[in-house]
Amino acid sequence: MLTRPSRSSVPDSPGVYIFRDEHGRALYVGKAKSLRKRTANYFANDLAPRTRLMVDAAVDLEWIVTDSEVAALMLEFSLVQEYQPPFNVRLKDDKSFPYLAITTSDEWPRARVVRGRKRKGTDYFGPYARAYSIRHTLDSLLRSFPVRTCTDAKFKRHEQTGKPCLLFHIEKCSGPCVGLVTHDLYQQHLDGLAGFLRGDSEELISDMDAAMSEASSNQQYEQAARFRDQASAMRTALERQELVTETREEFDVLAVDEDDLEFVLVVLNIRKGRVTGRKTMVVDRVEDIDTAAFVGRMIGHLYRDESPPKQVLVPMLPPDAAPIHEWLEILRGSQVSLRVPQRGAKRRIMETAQANAKEEFSRHRLKRHSDHNARARALRSLQDTLKLPTPPLRIECYDISTIQGRFTVASMVVFEDGLPKKSQYRRFKIKTIEGQDDFASMEEVIRRRFTAYLAERDQPHADDAKFSYPPGLVVIDGGKGQLGRAAMVIDELGLDIPAIGLAKKLEEVFVPGQSDPIIIPRGEESLYLLQRVRDEAHRFAITYHRTLRDRSMLTSILDDVEGVGPARKAALNRRFGSVKKMREAGIDDLAEVVPDKVAHALYETLHEVM
């Protein structure tokens, strides 16, 4: 058991501290501005569960004093990488990401798609989201920069026979194996390929167009056609690199999503205004840290082996932003901007990256729960926690969405065997409630759903049946009030279906007839399942609410435009669907649906409303 060191024995200086177990293995490595103050926190009584587990497993605490916070930061990153402590949040080796590599140490360097650890004597470009994407890009670029892509064994075989391979004959290799290209020209091909991958694409295409024009002026038409084809190949490859800014800036974007078990990190590398690299990583939440602290840890892991760009954009600044910023500038050897984008193109890029992180995490969590045993454990855990007679193989969750009582809607999502069954999702317009009354709205929805169930109970396989199957558990997104109305309706209809309410703030589970909520421990699979069901119901309700609101706004605006009657209104609704998309459209786009005169009037009305 770890004995607390005396206060005077711990230096009041910056440094790194290490918790070790009885075998001397590093359990956790941390840094501190003051070792004395930071280590004292680990001996408090109110530690988070993960932190308490680490402290209980430790038998020794040691520290290393440094001369500054930056030095402590650098040492922490180094020791975490060396020791791989189990209670530190860290990136695992990114062996799965595909890179395009150029083996610069070879006499005749080779371009190829690789995965795994980086090696000396090789330049790497990427990483890329998918291997097939960079393979297609490389295939296009070989027409402009014909470097070899063959293995060393194949190269030697053709070198011995004195005959080039098929790639030479289709002009995707310059034939270094048989001496058909000089070292200087081959180096120019390599420099061009590397420059294109670094983002210097526009200059290279411009140079190729200029060479084509010059060859054409000199009546060297065959050479001009070759330059034309090479420029075309580069443009094709360029289309695969997403343009995100009009200015030719260089920066990285970090986006994060999370739950109680894991983080997902998405990194976009922007070079010369285009996405040249993309990483998505899932990181276990083994350490009790918030999102801002996680961002700081990830910055250290991402740039420990490579120079950072001029700007690093993050969703929020880490708590130790100052030493991290200074460390990044030391790595780069010049100024680095570490900031949260607030407006303009970079803010939109951050929002896109955040959306990618959420989507990736959603897919990952579904994959995590696709394992039947994990889902079975979650359902059994939920059964035990709620004292249900059987595991709830069918769960229905309901949520209300409204803004000040307007366009009030409800959603019903269905999970069967722990997985979403989207074909049985339902949505409701609230019909009998005026103004904002979530309790009454929930009562209406539950009554409509289970009244329909009773009507269809005797014909569950009818073609038009929508509510034929009863759930094993009803989850209400809300607290006691909404749950009380739902339970009242279920009881009035004579149904024996358990219902619970899940409050958002503290993730409290309310059960009818119990004054105190049930608190499910964080990390329990049953809690994750309830959160997943609740979040899906919320998403489905919000989506429907926005659809109705946008349609109403669009209809209201169209009513003010002369020449737009019911038929044209319906056509515009089908084509654009929302005010936002219609405002983004140009006059020519509008004129594809309505006459030119009406399109001009509609365009002016839309932008007056803004």
C-alpha cells in the first residue's frame, strides 16, 4: 500500500511524478507545475473511481524535478511513450493508417502505399482515410511523375534482363531499371511527386500548362499532347484532395467526441488549403480527465515525432495551454498558433471535423455493441438494476421536441436485442396540446401509441400494422413529471409494461412509485445502453422538429412571392426542402424550378428576410 510522503520531502518545483506498483511497473506518469501541490491531491478522500483504483494499486511514488513546465511536459510525453503506463490516456501506434512513402535512401527511390512504423530514409505523406484513395491518386500522378513503384526484386529482375516492364510501356514509369532515364531527370520526377503531395499542386499544373503552350508554339505537338495529358492527370488527382479554404494556409484541426468509456479523436491535416491527411483514433478513457485535458494529451502524442504546422486548431484549449504552446514552438523552431477558431472558414472546418468525430464514434459504438455477448450482458444488467422479470429485448424510448410550444413533435425509437431497429421508428405531431406542455404532450403520445397497440393486438401481422409489438421496457426522456403521465396512461389502458424516466442532467433513472432515483455507476454497459437509446430518441425528435419548422418558414416566405402558387410551392419544397438550402441557391438554380421572373422575385424575398 502506498504511504503518503511527508509534505516537506516533495519539492515545490515543476517536474514529473510516477506511480509504480509492487513490481516496479509504472502505473501512471503525470506532470506538475508544483510537485508538492499536485501529488497531495492523490491522497484526498473524494478521488474519482479510476484514480482511486490507480492509487490503491500503487506502492511507490517517485518524482523527477525539471527546470520549467515545458521541460516537465516534454519529459512526461517521453516517459509515457517509454513506459506505456496503463492509467495514462495515450494514442496507440497508428500502424493501421495508410501513407504514401518515397524511399529516398534507395539509388532509384520507389513510391508505394505503406502501413506500419515509419523508417529512416523514407519520406511519408498522409495519412489518408483509405488506402484505395491514395492508390488511385498515385496511379493518376504516375503519368505526370513516372517514378518506379515495383518491388526491389522485380527491379533487379528487369535490370538483369535489360527489358522494362509494362508500366514503362504505358508511360507510368521512366525505366530506371534499364537506364532509360538520368538520375537528374528522375530526381525531378520525385521532387514533383513530393511537391504535389505536400500541396504545391497549382504551381505544378501551371508549369505543365506553360510547357504545353510553349511546345505547341514550337509546333512540337506530340510533346504538347504529352504535357496536356500530364496536366489532366494532375487535375484528376487534385480532385481527390478536398479543398477547404480559398487561401493557401497550413494548419491541423483536432476534433473530439466522447462517452464514459472512450474518446474519438479526428485530425485533419490541411496543407495549401487542401486536406492532405486524415486520422481517426479511438482512445480508451483509462484516466479521469475532461475533454480539454484530453486535447492537451493528444497534442503531445501527435507531435512528439514530427514538426507541427503554423496553426493547430482545437475544440477547446487545454488547461496547460501555455507550456504546450511553448513546446510546439520549440519543436517547429518558429511561431505556432494554438487556438479555438471562432468564425469564418476555419470555424466551419472545425464544425465539419466535429461532425466527422460524432459520426465515427456513432459507428464505433454500434460496432462495440454488435458483439452479442456484450449486448446480452447489458440487457441482463438492465434487468437486474430495474428488477425486471425478463431482459428487455425490445426497448422503446420517447422524447418531446418543441420551441416555446411551436411545432411540438415526439419521437419513438425502438431497440431490439440492444440494437436500433430503424424500420420501427415512429414520429408524432402533437395534436391536442396548445402551447408548451411537455407533460401533456408525453401523455398524448403514449396514449396514441398504446391505444394503437391494443387495436392491432389481434392482427399483429397485418400489412398496415405499425404498433403491433409491445415493448419490454418504455424509456421516457425526462424526469418524474413526464414519467408519471406515461405510467398513468399505461396503467389506465390495463397494460403491464415497465416504464422508467432517464433525466439528462445526472443520468438519474426514475421508476414509478419510487421517490429516490436509481444511480447506475458510470461505465456500466446498462447505462451506456440507456444513454444510446435516449440520445437516438432525442436526435430523431430534433430532426423531425427542424423539418417541420423549415417547411413552415419556407411556406411562409413563398406566400409573399408573386407568381408562386400551390403547384410551384410544392415543386420548390421538393427541390430544396428548407429555407437554408433555398437561400444558398443562386438565381439560376431557382430558375430551374420556376420562371426567370419569379426566380428573381423569390431570390430578393429570401435575402430580404435574412
